[in-house]
Amino acid sequence: MFEKYFSKRIKCTPSSFIREILKVTQNPQIISFAGGLPNPISFPQEELKISMNRIADKFGAKIYQYSTTAGLDSLREYIVQRYNKLRGMDLTLDNVIITTGSQQALDLIGKVFINEGDKVMVEKPSYLGLLQAFCLYDADFVQTDLVEDGLDIDCLKKTLKDHKPKLAYLIPNFQNPTGLTYSKENRKEVFEAIKDEDMILIQDDPYGELRFYDEDEILPYIGQNQSSKNIYLGSFSKIVTPGMRLGYVIADKEIIKMIETAKQASDLHSNIFGQYLISDYLWNNDLDKHISKIKKLYKTQAEAMIGAMEENFAKNIKFTRPKGGMFSWVTLPKGVSAVKLFDKAIKKNVAFVPGDPFYVGINNVNTLRLNYTNADCDTIKEGIKRLSEPLKEI
Amino acid sequence: MFEKYFSKRIKCTPSSFIREILKVTQNPQIISFAGGLPNPISFPQEELKISMNRIADKFGAKIYQYSTTAGLDSLREYIVQRYNKLRGMDLTLDNVIITTGSQQALDLIGKVFINEGDKVMVEKPSYLGLLQAFCLYDADFVQTDLVEDGLDIDCLKKTLKDHKPKLAYLIPNFQNPTGLTYSKENRKEVFEAIKDEDMILIQDDPYGELRFYDEDEILPYIGQNQSSKNIYLGSFSKIVTPGMRLGYVIADKEIIKMIETAKQASDLHSNIFGQYLISDYLWNNDLDKHISKIKKLYKTQAEAMIGAMEENFAKNIKFTRPKGGMFSWVTLPKGVSAVKLFDKAIKKNVAFVPGDPFYVGINNVNTLRLNYTNADCDTIKEGIKRLSEPLKEI
């Protein structure tokens, strides 16, 4: 009955697909590869409990009071030092703003940059949450193909020429949903192709720290230290805790100022208790040691999934072999609908996300996303076995 | 240098006025009546510390994991029971969604309802944060005069007739910035005037519980239990802690569903640790007893401010005598600019918010907002005395 009051933007926002799936998967009999949840055993519960008591004793009322929109200085300082050390960047506090998870960063960037109909280039497939967030600002998406080692450069050049996008949104490390990572060469080629374009480049990096193979080097971002038109997004969701909803934006200080204005109008500031808590945790613990535990865990789980797929899936079913992050991407034979497979799989008590919501304007695709971070190896093996049954039927 | 990339909406968002003021007031020598901060001694620190340790022990990893967009069931259940009991409403869980502070509720309502140019009726003056939030959705504001006992009914009728607003935003209890409260009769008259209009009515109520005089009855909302087109906003910021950024929307479940879609795209969900913490605090403590302590505190502070103004201000300076909430509203003689007064006052080490940002499209007004919740009585008296000096000059 309220239909006539609702805005155009909200009516065209893709929403319920994944939420509906997650509802189905509430059934405890179902093995779900659908979510994107960290393994709860990876949360540093003991350390966080020590930190919460310490900040309560140390800071008193401050952890409960209103605070500044940009975020807690000590937390931003930690981010600055980590990026400068780990990635050879040259950040100051003015380059960082704390957001209510990375999802809010996307919302704020939408507010700050997108006029109705502005072209936004995204990967094909891209992160669903970005499509939802920017849809609310009436972005006009153009998708550029992903290949094994990053963006398809010919496709990229054509997209730039045909559409002159104002923004590009890329996930260069362990992409969601595909698990793919841009190679060093690909990053250079992408930068060469875009560097003279009138375009802001957003690089979202929630999974970059979850690099399974220590011998793999940390790759610089596309155009890192070479362009002031770069925006980097980071998050504590996958390396400490997602429940605290703390992410951040790194960018030129003029851009950060505008994002601050948008944030003030959106939620004043992010939970300050959570900021004190995470900051205290970070400054008093060895984050790298903690991340290294998570990486070991996820590497084992990823290998269990890959191994089970190799064992149980027919040769005409392809899948990515992620070297980090949380997802593998499965490509079914041409013409096979992942949505139809989902209906069959759910009867076998196994779930995943069909590829559809990661694309703009196409349906019944033959791809799907599997998450391996939120189940132990035996469960993963059992789930893949279950999934292989309806796969044989199609 | 990024000017050309920024969206139209962000460029026209009023922003920095209050933030600039708050920066000036960082100087510890300044007595600031500018903010809207609760008195930190009102935070139940001991109880919250007990609650945080209890939830850590009781719920383990759940308090750190991703969670549902609508919010924690037990927290929503508390809200449902409180409103049903205290206000005779008939809510269920489907009528409530948790937001990242009330400010986010405004942002989400903007997303869900406002198309570019949609008319939104607000009080004159209105809450600055609402003007900022809805500005980002290109709302076209129309302001309706406030009088001593609520909305000016003639002005309201004219506004409705001339502009046919799609949304109205009102703060019926201890309004921000004026401290005024709509009388029972005025509420009825407002509802009579709007009930056949094609309009959604938002009633924001962050201060309603801060009713200083227990003999004053709790007034029903405008059209309470009589209209499904009502949206109510509430918050834990003024009665427990603002730092946790937890507010909520109460509305028809069809509206809540749409707000949920908007929220999913905006920050996935609000800090779940904070939701567990506040929920545990609420279910294990006597909120009314706690609120009664805050009310006593603020009543004393309000009376100190009113008394000091009566003593120190000339007769041609008018001010409201709030019976609850956090603010008094001062009206200077005609033609006197509050912004100019601010410049003089700051030299005397006292600050306030000039009225300008609470209006749409008018400047150099002769009104200003004073907050009395964030200082003790002696400081308030000294601040008003300091303020009276430049007042004498003008």
C-alpha cells in the first residue's frame, strides 16, 4: 500500500536475492557455501575481552560519548603506519576516514561522486554490495570482463573509449565473487590504460591480507603512489571482527573531507566504543601473527574445497583456485542455469550463491560462488559431495 | 582539484557550519553551549562494564560475527514491549528496525522515499541533521512555523495546500533546536489537518523520555494508533549512550522492509556487539530508574540556565523554558544577527549555535540555540554571564 510513496531508486535496488538464500540456509541441516562469513574461531575473543576492560578503565565516559566524524585518531594512526610500512605509502591522518564497515564506504562514495546516470565501470562479475549501494545513486554500470590474471585489457580499453566512465570499482586482490587476483603485469597494464582518463579509481581490498602463500609478494595497488585519483578501501571485518562494522577509506585529503561531510549526514560517526576497542586490540597485539593463523585456517579450508571439487566434479565444470580470500567461482557448462542448480542443490541440503546478482542486466548465468571460510574441512568435503549429485543430473 | 568529480548533491549539502563551531570550542577555556552532548556522568558505566563481560561470556563469537540487517531480536523485542506498555501501541518485531543512530534513520528514509524535488515539510526552525540528510536526496524543503504549543495550524494548512508535501518531519517532544513541545490539543489539530493528506509523517523523538516534570503526562504521538503512514524514530543516545550509535525506526512492516533494503546497501547492519551490549543492559537494569536520574540532572541544569538568563539578559531578549530535552532557544531583538553575536561571544570564551543552519534559505537570523546538558550548573551560570556581556553591547 506504500508503493506510491517509495522512491524510484529504492524500487530498482536489487535486494532480496542473497537475503532470501540466506534465509533458506538458516536450516541447520543445510551446508551453506552461500555466505561470506569469517570462521568464528578466527575472532580473537580473549584479547578483545582484555581490551574492552582496559578501555573501560582507561578512557571512562569517552568510549560512550559522541565523537568526531572522521574517526578515532589512534585507530587512523594505526592504519596510516600499517599502510606506510607494509605498502610503502606516504599517508597522514588526513588521508583516512573510518566508516561503518566497507559497505558504508561504498554508500558514502556514491553520495560524494555519483549524479544520476553517471557511468561506473565494474568488473564482470562484481561485488553485489557495490551494485546495491551505487544503484541507490542511479549509477549506470558498465562491466569489464575479468580474466585469469585480472582485467581483460582489450575489453577495458573498449569500455573506456565507449563509455568514458567517471568511476571505476575494482577488487584487485582475491576478488569477490571470483577469488581472482590481478597479476603485477596486469596492474601495470590497467594503470597504463586508465592513467590519462578523467576517472576516479576505487580499489576495494577487504581480502588482501588473507594471502595464503607467504612466498607470493604483496602487490602494489593499481597506480599506487602514482595517482591522486585513487581511493582505497580497507576493513577490519575479515582480519579481526566484522560485527564491529569498522572499515576505512584512504584517499586524497580533499576527497576525505567530502566523504566526511557525507558521513556526518549519514550516521554522524561510527560506533566509538568499537573504535576504541579495535584500536586497543591492534596496538597491544601482533596483528600479523593473528592474520597468519587465519590464513593457515582458510588455506586448509580452500584446499579442502578445491580437492573435493577435483575429486567429485566432472571435467567440464571449471572453478577458480584462489590463492587467498574467501571464495571460489564455479563455471558450469554453457547454457546450464545456476539458479536451477540451486533449486536442486537445496533439496540435497547444500547451498551457494548463483552468479546472477553479481552481473548487471543478465540472468540465468552458468556461474556460481562458493565460500569456504565458514565451515570446517569435513563439512566442506561433505557439502561438495552433496553438490556433485545434482551436478551429475544436469 | 576534485571539484569536477563531486556530485551535485554533496556540493549543495550544508555541512561545516556546526563542525567549524565545534572546532573553535575545542579550546578548553571556552564554555560551550554549542553541542548537543549528554552529560558524561549520565552514562551507566559500571552497568555497561558488567554487561560487556556478561555478553562476552554468554554469547562468545556471536557478538563479533556478521548479523542480520534488521537488528538483534532481543533489542527489538525490548523496544516493542516498552512502546506497547508506555505508549499503548500495538507493535510486533516486524515494526522495528535498528539503525546506526537516528541520523542513519534519516538517511535511510531519504533513500526510501525521496525523489529529486519531492516536497518535505519541516518545522521552522528544524533539526540541522535532517536538513543535511535529506539534502543529499535533493528534497525540496518547506518550513512551517512553530509557536509556543506546537505547529502554527494556519501556517500548516497553507503549507499543505500550497505545497502538497510528500513527507513531513516533526519533533513533537522538546524539539531540537527550540526545546518546544506540542500540546495535546495541538497534536489533535495537526492530525485533523493532515489526516486526509497523501503524506508520510515522520516523528523524531530522541528527547521524549527526558521529561523533567513527572506530573506532565506522556503525550501520544500525532495520529498515534490512527495512521499507518506514521514513522516514529527513537534512540538510545540520550538515555543510555550515544557513542554506540544505536537508534531505531518504528513503522508499518511494509515500510520497515524497504528501509531494511536501503540499510543493507548502506552498512549491512549496525554494530552487533553494541546491540548485544545495550540489549543486555536494558534487560538487566531498570531503565526508568536510570532515566529518572538523568532527568533530575538535566532539570537542575536547565533551571540553572533559565535562572541565569532571567538574571543577566535584558527584557527584550526572549528564550524558551523547556520542560524536557536538551536545548533552549533564544530570540534576540529584531535585526540583531546571532552570527555576529557569536563572533563577539567567542572572544569572551563562550559559544553557542547561531540559528542560521536550522532554517532553509535564510541567513543572519536573530535566534540561537543553547545546550545545557553538557556542563554543570556553575559553569552554565558563568557561561550565561559571559554571554550577557556582548549582548549588552548590541
